[in-house]
Amino acid sequence: MAPKNAFYAQSGGVTSVINASACGLIETARKHRKQIGKVFAGRNGIIGALREDLIDTSKETARAIAGLRSTPAGAFGSCRYKLKSLEESRAEYMRLIEVFRAHDIGYFFYNGGGDSADTCLKVSQLSESLNYPIQAIHIPKTVDNDLPLTDNCPGFGSVAKYVAVSTLEAGLDVASMCETSTKVFILEVMGRHAGWIAAAGGLAARVAGDPPHLILFPEIAFDRERFLRGVERAVKRHGYCVVVASEGVQYADGRFLADAGTIDAFGHKQLGGVAPTLAAMVKESLGYKYHWALADYLQRAARHLASKTDVEQAYAVGKAAVELALEGRNAVMVTIERGKGKRYSWSTGEAPLARVANSEHKLPRNFITRDGFGITDKAREYLSPLIAGEDYPSYSGGIPDYTRLRLVSAPRKLKKRFRV
Amino acid sequence: MAPKNAFYAQSGGVTSVINASACGLIETARKHRKQIGKVFAGRNGIIGALREDLIDTSKETARAIAGLRSTPAGAFGSCRYKLKSLEESRAEYMRLIEVFRAHDIGYFFYNGGGDSADTCLKVSQLSESLNYPIQAIHIPKTVDNDLPLTDNCPGFGSVAKYVAVSTLEAGLDVASMCETSTKVFILEVMGRHAGWIAAAGGLAARVAGDPPHLILFPEIAFDRERFLRGVERAVKRHGYCVVVASEGVQYADGRFLADAGTIDAFGHKQLGGVAPTLAAMVKESLGYKYHWALADYLQRAARHLASKTDVEQAYAVGKAAVELALEGRNAVMVTIERGKGKRYSWSTGEAPLARVANSEHKLPRNFITRDGFGITDKAREYLSPLIAGEDYPSYSGGIPDYTRLRLVSAPRKLKKRFRV
């Protein structure tokens, strides 16, 4: 009997290392051709499955697939598209089964965050609920580091490194200029509901007094007066103040500091504009000259500054997903387990998807200093190994030589189209 | 007779390689102890001289000075402080002479942009005008690449590389997500009056259709309708649109697109907010989902992504400044000369300061495509070698191990204080 084929899709916001997971998965699957036939990737994520728009990854050279390891963003396209419950979205699940059956797909690998874990769980239940045999394995990915049951999420380490390095560099810049020019610099970073990314800014400091002087976490209610007093204190003490602010900073009553009012496909509010809001407060109340930066996608796409640890873990979770599938698992997420020793070590593990889906892993309070503006040694101990090591892409002509795939579509087998 | 000492100062906005110039200068001076005594650095630039706040660089180890080569920002502090004409600021020039005499300073090295070249010229004339013998040499530095008479300015190549790489990476991110999410991404970059930095974004594209799809230059009058049509065309053709916008984009009548209204110490308007302004236009007229980034200081401090060519040139102009001084020159700026051959080559040269001061080098019109939204092959040919090569700092604990100097003050010799 011919082996079953696999379906792989990237979901939600991309990262600088999600393609490294794709690389680990495809390279590993290619080593087990007797058990796994072709790996089809959904063009633009799960909607590629719904549309029967499958990319035949067997058409890519070994070299191109190897290049995925050092190429940021989603090489097959990703999407923000959440499948609802079986009751609400029955037509979508039926369509998935139709497409999977047409392409003889027995493995479903879904590479994403919390919402995707939920979708993956539902797909894993298709065997039972709709009598279609499939093994669904979730591969964690999120810059937000907010998945439970895994020590950390691939994608986070690199954005953390980007934020730490950018904070360090911008801090040196402001320190140079503060005597006559900018005194307050605010860097707005991602992290909708959890302050992991903002916390990483704290790694820029090696000794007391180093920037950042204030970190604003979504977990700590924002208090305008305390913030302004903190800025003033830093400027008086050091001559300048560097602030790292999470996009998710909110007042005690839950209002976001800067609410753009837009809502994305998952129903989350689209945030932006915390930095200019804070800058305006500083200007109005303290009169200091300020600058601010909003790194936005730059931070999560910065493969040029990826964490080696993160790249290795991203690759490993892709590889482990295939291995778990070969062992017959279903409805699990690959996890990263931290070793117990003093020296950082890690290995991959697994967790049941039922326990993962729709649960968020917040920054523990004891990672934040008592005043709410900094990170503790405990946080530092957790975060430091995740940004360790460099893993540079190759360059040509001064810019990284990122892989370009052929992205050949598998021939369609179904007459029926499905609109998404 | 004891050799004369040297004074060195960093001026204006810092760059990721201005310390490489300091490194070249100090290392070279240390090789000529018979002709140059100590190198004193102004703490926070020229105001360090006025305040008699001099850093004795001889107190720094060879290793610390070598580390300057890979440390961003201004290690001695910089300032935005412009000396006016001899007539208007006579007290300041008299004070400089007083400090220089007290510390036996015969060489004045000024590391900055156009405004600093002007100050350097005035100092060079002190021999004649106020009978104080001094040789003043200007060392070019500006991310804006707007100094005349030099092929390019140290500092520019690295910010250009940062913008090209960031555009490439963010472009891949948006391409991955555009099917269901963000369709327009706008990166705002520096470059007040000249579009050199924005032009560098164009280097992200290797083949036709690659991002950026639109570059907005200060040299091309902004036309809202043409911009929106360009965005729409890119989204229809490619599924998404990446825009690189200079902070200096302006309407035909000279109004800046986003004028923050603040004015810096040189009397320049402080800009910011072009990206959100453009994003609002896109949303209002086309309704596309957008994201935008404002790299601000991150781009000019990004030593982690410096151009090797830029680092080497920055070092070389510092070294050449000392060599020119030893040859008896005064009132000159070190320049970078491009070789004539097909293959890129460069060497240092010199230009009379009188021809440099207060003149700006704009992006030639033939570097911009006819439609005003892209760069030509001629631009590409000029820009490409400037971002070539990587020059990574060493890392420890996941972040760059940037040099920390001791910054020991030279004992004051004057009783009189001078307030600046």
C-alpha cells in the first residue's frame, strides 16, 4: 500500500524561523518515504486546503528546502483564518475531508499559535467525528511566547534577541546625544496580551543603570503618573531614559493605551501607537525631547539577527512532528522541554492538544520587578538562553540570500470549488 | 619640544560606525607619538571643549580602543551645537583657544556632517583670525549621505544596508500574510532633505515585482492620487504593496507630509509620522489593511548589521585625518574617492573645507525612475558596493559585546567655567 501523504500549513502571524520548522519537517519526511509520501503545503495556510490549492513540496530541490532554515516569513504563505466548531463550520470540515481524501492525506501538520492549536485539535477529531482517519500534530510557533505546556515557543527567541539588541543599540545612541538632544526614547514592541517580548528588552542591560530604564508590560496596569515619575527619575539620574513598551499596555480598567480600533480576522483588536501616545505624555508633562520607534514587522521578520537557539528549536519541532506522526500520535503539540541542570539544555517533548488549545501563557509576576518596570533575575535566567547564539544567513550583494521556492501547485483532483 | 596634543569630537546625530572613525584616528595617532601627544576627546562633542571637559583617551587600553571599531553610537558623546560666525560667537571661539592653549592642542579633528564641516572651517581659520596656530581636519560622518565632494559618507552604507535588509525581510512577511491580512506595509526611514536612505530600500529587490513597490523620495513632490494609484496597482498585481517612505517627503509646495512642529538645535524641523499619515490615506481611500514601521534610531544604531565597506571606510577616514594632519594640512575634509574601474574600489582623498561647508549633496534625478517611485540601474550601481560585506560584532550572552570606555577626564587647567 502506498504511504499516506502529509499536509503542512503555516498559520497566523509569521516569524523569522517558522520556515526552519518547515525545513525540519520536510527534510525529515523525505527520509521516511516508505511511511510518508508527499508533503503538500497549503498555499496561504489552511485556506490552501479548503481551496484545494496545494503546493507540491517534492518539486523543490534539497537545496531550496535547506535554504528554508535561514529564510524568514512564511514561504508557503500563511493566513489568519480560524475554523469554528464542527457544528458551526461543518461545510469547512467536510471540504477538508474531501480534499484530504482526494490527495490521500493521512497526516495534518499545523504550524501556528494558540488559535491554530485549536483548529488542529478539531482536525484531529475528524477520525472520530466524521470518520476520516487522520493524525494531526501541532507545531508551535508564535513570537508572543504565549503557548502553554511548552517551555517556550519557536519564533520568540529571535524576536527577543532583536528587541534586546535594538534596545542596546538605540540606548547607546540616546546616551551619546542626551546632553543636548533626545532625552527619552521609546521602543514599542509586539506582545498583545503577554509581556514576554517587552521583557526581552531588559536583556539589553548588563549592569545597573543600563537601558532600558522602564519596561511597560501588559500585565501591569499603566499609571500615567508613576510612568512619568519613572521617566523623570531616569533622566535626572542618567541623563536619559529608554522605555520599552508593549503594544498591549493597558490601564487598570482594561482600556488599551492606544487602540487603533481595527479588528483582525480572529476578532482581536489591532493595536499600534503606544509609543507616540507615551511620547506625547512625556512632552506634555516633562517637556523632554523624545524619539520613538515602532519596529512592527521588522522585529518578527529579522532573520538576519535570529537566535541560534531559536533556529535550532524551530527546526527540531518540525522534525519531531514527523517523528511523532510516525509513532502514531494524534492530537498532540510538539513542546520544548528545558533540562533541569544549571546549564541550559533542551529537548523536544509533546503535550495533548486538548490541554493547549485556547489557553494563554502569561509572564509570571515574579519575572517582573516589584515596581513593575523591570525584569527580575528569574526572568533573566529564563530568557537569556533563548536569545543565545547567532545564526547568520548567507549574503549576496550585501543582502541575505533568502530562498525562493518554486511553489508548484499539485494538480487539482476535485471539480468542486470552495470559496473562502 | 613636546609634540602638540590633539582634540577630537563627535558631532550631530551619531551612526553605527562613527566610533570606527574614532578608532582609526586614535590608533593612528598612537603610532605617531613623536608628532602627536595625547588625543583628548570632547565629552559630548564640541561642548566638551567649551566646558573644558576633555576625555583623556590615553587612559583607555588598546583593546578598548580597538573595540570602538565595532561599537555603535558616539562613545565620547556627541552634541547638536552649532558655532555661529566669529562675529556672533566671539566668546565661544576665544574660549576654545583658551582651552586649546591650556591643553597644548595643535590638532582639531571634527567628526560630523555639514554643520560640523562649517564649524571645523571656522576653527581652521583661528590661526589667521585670532592668531592661534591650529590644524583643523574634518572627518565626514552622516547617515544622510548629503556631504558634497566625497563619493559617499561613512555611516550611510550601514543605514542603507539596514534599510535594504529590513525592507527585504518585512516584504517577505507581508507577502506571506497578504491573502487574508495586511496588504500594505510602509517603512518610514531617515533622510531629511535627501532621499539616499530611502533609495537604499530599493536594493531589497532582486527581480522585477520584488518589494519595495513604491519609494517616496523628498526630491519628488508627493502627489496623493498618484501614490494611491501606485499602491492599488501593486496590490492588484502582487497581492500586496511595500512602501519605503523618507521622513522628508513633501508636497509640491514644500510642506512636509508630517510635520511634528518641533525644531532642533540647528534650527531644522524635527520630522516624524510620515508612515502613519500615508497609512491613514491608504485606509481611507482604498480600505486595505496596513501596517507600518518607524525604525528611527534603530536604523542608525544597528551596528549588528553594519556594512563591511562602511566600517572600513569609517576607520580609514579617521586614520587619514591623522595622516593629513601630520602632512601639515589644515581646513580640509577627508573624502572617499571611488575608483574608475568596473569593479568597485575606493581610497581616501581630501577636499578643501571652504567648498564643503553648508552645501548639500542631493540624490541625482537620474537615480530615480521616471515615475518617481523607484531607483534606476545607475542608483543601484552607486549604492550596491556601499552595503557590501558583513562585519559582525562579537557577542556574549546573546547580545553584542560593545566596548565600554573608562572616559577619564583630563584634569582641568582653567579656573574659569564656561556655560553652554
